[in-house]
Amino acid sequence: MLLLDRIQFGYANSGRQRFLTRFSTGLAIVLLGMVVLGGDSARGGEPKPEDLKFFETKIRPLLHKQCGSCHGEEAQESGLRLDTYRGIWEGGDLGPTVVPGDVKHSLLFAAVDYKDTNLQMPPDGKLPQASIDLIREWIERGAPHPDQNGELQPIPRAGKIDLEEARKHWAFQPITHPQVPEFDQSDWDENPIDAFVFARMRSEGLQPNPPADKRTLIRRATFDLTGLPPTPEEIEEFLADDSPAAFDKVIDRLLASQQYGERWGRHWLDVARYADSNGLDENLAHLDAWKYRNYVIKSFNDDKPFDQFIIEQLAGDILYKKRRGDSTPDSDADFDLLIATGYLTLGPKVLAEQDVVKMEMDIIDEQIDAMGQAVLGLTIACARCHDHKFDPISAEDYYAIAGILKSTKTMQRYETIARYNEHIIATKQQHEAKRQNEVLRAEKKKEIQSVLDAALAELTDEDRKLPPKDAESKFSAEVQAQLKKLREEDKLLKKQTPVLPTAMGVVEGTVDDTRVHVRGSHLTLGKVVQRGVPAVLEQYGSLEIPESTSGRLQLAQWMASSSNPLTARVAVNRIWCWHFGRGIVRTVENFGKLGVPPTHPDLLDWLAAEFMDDGWSIKEMHKRIMRTRTYQMSSAMNPQNVAIDPDNQYFWRSQLRRLDAEEIRDSFLAVSGRLDPSMGGPVLNLPKWKLVFNHRSKDATSYDSNRRSIYLPVIRNNLYDGFYLFDYTNPDVPTGDRGASTVAPQALFLMNSDLVLQSSMSLAKQLFKTSPDNPQERAVLLYQRALGRSPEGAEVDRLLDYTTQLESMLQADPDTKTPQLTAWAVVCQSVLTSNEFLYVK
């Protein structure tokens, strides 16, 4: 009973399309038996004599003939042995082969029945129907076997996972409030964060760097919190303030700015795999995604508690229903709870998948992967097809969460091309305007019909039998003119019909628990799994889900609970990473066994505890971190420290970093005076349900805007060049830590792109406007605007010498109309593309 030597199976997971993967195996039973299917009960007690006779005369010979050579005493391919009862019951490497008394969910029968094209045995041809019927009868009898005596116990939900041992992993331990280290003859224990960092530095034989100078510090802080460079005026104000609270004032000012939400909202959009299109097979426009983007920006500017932020994104529609019932809001602001659930809808999907059940399960899988990594730091989606290979997450744990999302309506329909679900977010006034328009249109149609009826009555019987257009040609000129006028009025009313605003988001669906999908295939279903959370984390609370609800609200509240040790740890680690360039746990999306353990576990717990004590306030966490000596250190190299810790994993210096893609673009616009500070609004000008980038590579998007980069379209499969070249996030998957590459196309972009050339020319014009007759003054102003400092040493002389030479060359070029301005534009470009401009120390 050997399985096909190679079985192909494909599905989409974690926002990435997993293409057909080939599996070699000895037996279809093993392929299916990865999930615990025998956990309900084993028919205990002694089998009846007639049942034993049936097994010995009908089943044992069949198993011996078909399976003995590969799954007997001498050979057990894939760990499966079928000549003993225990071997049949326990199965191979991946689990049991039969559910006694349950044919539908027994893997052995599913394989020999040939209903699942992925799971057929024997591989060289289906067994005779008589043999299949014998296997069916044997399972229905309770899979009797001479060795059956009731000693085998049901296998628990977690299967072979040792939960007690698994819970010893550092990430699953409860959060403590560790004691802050104290030192003799050191002032590094004045701040708890500094004390933890210094304690680790001292244990590694490292010395902390001295403080950064004030110009460096304000540039670092301004980019950190707003993604923009500080203005010369802001720098001078900080330099002139000698008070101990000078930097605190800078932090408070930056946190109060609208640019803060745009910068830190973008961080979360990376994690939320935000995009303005679907990607994958059908790149459908997400016309309303910008409303979720605005919700995120506003949440950060309002310092919405992070636990509330998480709950709203997973279950905002349920909260909205509880709060408002069936009443319609008077204000757009009341729709934030509905818009927040766009988080679950934004992921990439295979919208043309012909198998609608597979499409639904693929979408659920992507949601599980996004939630697991973003909130819990766990790769739960790896358990779709089998127990997680490394972390204590069983396939049943996966389907416990999948049941919650399957009880949620994410899509309006699953037929090609599938459409995502929408909320109507119209106010009472908007609904009333639409109703009035419908009344006017109905009256207009009634008026048109009345004129038609009267005119037709005047025609002869023969003319009335003509087609409508021909009959109307028999009307009088006066009547025809009247109908034309009425129809034009109707057409105008139709054009003026208000379109009620919508937002992407989920709602409650048909509530039901989900069966294990063996090997991830919906064609072969295992046992029903009650909706819930991973067993390894049930010590921090299980879910009590009312029968009439999906369980999303309960899951969201469990995730955002202060008793859940993962959520707060993952959140503060992300915040730390976005300030320091790397997390205390470097693998910010993976706190499992394959993740890198924390370099400062006590600091991580202290931050998580303080975060929750502060009401999950991200702005308070910024203040805690940025007021430290650790944050304010210089980025200078120390040869002794480099020899011990070349990667700076113990934070003995500030990490030199290149600006990210958005910071580069926004900085060009800002220093050249071209930045449009307006907030919000849509980014695509398309009809609804249209492809934004079709199979003929016709791009319907435009990046011709001077607004901040967060307001540019994010098109899956066709990112803006300025994003793609500078290591923009992959919008298909949660990303909390972008990389930074250095490749030749980046230099070519900086030399030739319209963005850089136009910004350089604009900056040059501003320099001439401010100082038309003083080149030295223009040079100083250029350095101050672009680099946040005045030129040093011979920098002005070198710049002016180069400008003079270039201007002389351009004067000889008949195509150059303004050689002096053009020369200065080239100089401005050189400064704007310098390392000093593109890097933060």
C-alpha cells in the first residue's frame, strides 16, 4: 500500500505564494497522519470474537499483501508499521492511521478510497471495490485487533508536544519586574534602562561611548520620531537652550507633531503588511485601504493604548456593534472601529483560485500568519499542515484559531474574481441624501412613463406595435422634445446619486468549529477542533466563546491581556528596534525556538512591565528610551569595543544607519521646500473593483506627488522605484525590521531621478532667492539646510571653486540657459546625495 512516489501540494501562506512542493513518502497514511486523529477514543475492552475473526480472515491478509514489504517487521518506511496494533494506532512519524468507528476521518480509508487526488494508494491503481468495502467495515466495527485490550489512551490535543517542557522557553515565561542593577562609582544606574544596558556591557568587558553632540542628537531624534530632518531654526533653538530639560522639550515637541503619527504609523503599516493593491494573481485595487492608513496614523498621534489598538484591529466591528447597535452615526469619526478591521483584510490573496474552499483557507492562513508574527512573535502558520517543527504549536492549535477566522466574513464572495468584504461607513446625513435622490429618480421615471403612456394612446394600433424607438418617432415634435428633456434630467439625477463611502473590513460570519485539514488539504478532514488558543499558552487564559460569536473579540482580548507574556514583549522589542536599529530580540517577528534569544532579557521584561503599567502608552515608552544615556551615546568607533562586540549587540554605541526609503524621499522634498504637508486622502484614481496593474503590465498608478511618502500608493508586484531600490518593506508579509543594502542602482537613482534633480534645482533657486549676490552665504545656507550644520574648514572654498569651474563649462553649452543656477543645482545634488545627508549618526 505505497503512496505515489511524489505528491504535489500547493497553497498560499504568510502572504507569500507557496508553490507546489514535492513530498516523497512511503505511504499515504503517513502523509495524512501528521495530525492527531485518534484522540477522540479508542474502542477499549476486548473485541468480540466475530470481529477478531473478521480481522484475521479479511484484514490481516490484505494489510500483509499490500503493506508488509514496506511497513512490516523488517522495514518501516516513515516510521510506520502496520503488522501490529500499536503501529496502526500510533501511526508513523506524523500520527495515527485510523479513527476507530469513524470512516470519514480515518486516513487509511481516505487513501484507498481515491477521493483525494493528493492521497491515493496503492499508487499503481485503486484497490478492488470489495477490498475497499472490507476496510470500511473493519473501521466501522471499531478497527478490532487481537492485541486490542484497552490499554491505549486517547492522545491529547497537543499530541506528542511536552507542554510542561515547552513552557520553559523564555518567551512563554510570565513577565517579571526584575530588580534594577546597582553599581559602585558609576552614574549609569540613575536610569533603569541604562543600568540594565551598562550591567551587560560591563559583563562583556565593554565601555560605553561618550554622549553625542547636540547637533547629532537633535538630528537623530527628529528623524526617529518624524522621519524628517530638523530645520535650521529648530537646531539653533536646541543649541541655545542650556537647561537640563532642553532635550525633553525636543522630545515633547516632536511627539506632539502630526509628523510623529506619519512616521510611527508607517512602522506599524510595515507590520500590518499594508498595501493599496492585492498583488498575487489579480492585482485588484484596494481603493479604501487609505482609510486604514489614516486610522493608524491617528492612533499613534492620539497615543491610543496599544492593547486597545490591537483589539480594535482584530474585533473592532464587534465593539462597534456593542456600542452602537443598529444606530447610524452622525460623524465619520465614529467609524474608526470598523475601519480598524481592515487589518485582517489587507493581505495578499489568490483572487482567481478556482477552488473556493481552498481560497478561503488560504486567506485564513495568511491572517493567522500575520496575527501570529505581528502580535505574538510566533510563526503559528507553520502548523497548517503538521505540528510545528520547532515550536510547541500543534496542527490542532492552528485549527483552533482557524475556526475563529472561518467564523468571520472576510470576503463578499469567493468566486472569481473574489471581492473583499466592505463596511458601509455613511452617516445619517449621507444615507438621507441617497434616499432623497432615489425618491427624485422614482418620481422622474414615473413622469417619463406618464408622458409615454399618453403619447402612445394617441397612436394607431399599428404604430403602437412598433419597437419603442420606432414608435416614439411617431410622436409629435413637442412630445419628443419633452421626453428628451425628462430623460436628460433623469440622467443627471443618476449621475448625482451619492455613493455611500465604504471601508475594507471583516464582520461576523457563520459560526462553527473547524476540522483539522490533514496535510493542510481541505479535501481530507480530521477531527473537529474547538476554537481557542495554542495549548502551550492556555496557562495565561483560555477562551470562553459564546456559541453565537466567532470568538474574535475573545481572541483579541486574550492577545492584548496583561497576563499574556508575548504581546507586551513583542511590542516593546519593536519600539526598541525602531529606535536603535535592532531589537533586544533581533528576530522581531519570531520569539520561538528559531528566533534569537534576547541579549538583555531582564531589560526586555522591565520594559514590558513598565509599558503595561504606563497604560500601554507608546509615547511614554519613547520618553523612557530617549531620555537615557544609552540612546544619547555617540556612534563613534572604539577599537577595544569593536574587538569584543563588532556587531554592537550590547548597545555600547549608537548605531549608524542609512535613512530608509521614505526618509530619503521626504528629506529631499523637505530641504528643497517642495514638501506638501497635507494629510490623509485616497491615493488611487480608479473605479472600484478594477485591477491596478494588469496582466499586460499596464500601470494605473501615479507617483507625481510632493506629499509625504506614506501617502504614495503601495502596489504589490510593482513598487515605486524609489521604494524598491532603498529596501522598502515587503508588503506581503509582516516586517518589523527592514534591511539596508548598498547596490549600484541606488547611486544611479540618486544621479538621474526626477525626484533628486527637481529637488536640487528647487533648493538652488531658494538659495539664490535668499542670497542672490553672495556665493559664500549661499554655501553656508546650503550646508545648514541640508546637513544641519555650517561648513567647516575649507568646505566653502572647495564648493565655490567647483561651482565656478562648472559654471564656466556650462556657459559653453548652448543648451544650458541658466549656467549659474544649473551649476548650483549640481552642487546641491552633490550635497543631497552625500553620505552625511543619507545617514544618521
